[in-house]
Amino acid sequence: MNFLERVTQAQTIIRGRVHFLQNAWPDDKIRGYHFQMLNVYFLLVEKTLD
């Protein structure tokens, strides 16, 4: 996979997860925790793409 394909794939995964998180947890505290996990995931994706 080239760089662009990996970026596109990562964006698709992230969009799906953000959409899922927004709908799955109405409780703000729980949602906040999962968004922190998502931020870790963003960092991992960025490191992978370097």
C-alpha cells in the first residue's frame, strides 16, 4: 500500500469509530474516555504514516 492508500484507509477507520462513539455513549464521562483512546489511536496512525 502506498502512502495515500494508507491515509485514506486510516481516515475511513477513524470516521467509522468517531461515528460509532458519538452514538454509543450518551454519558459524557464515558465518551470522554473513549475519545482519549481515539486520540491515542490518532497518534499511532500518525507514527505509522511517518
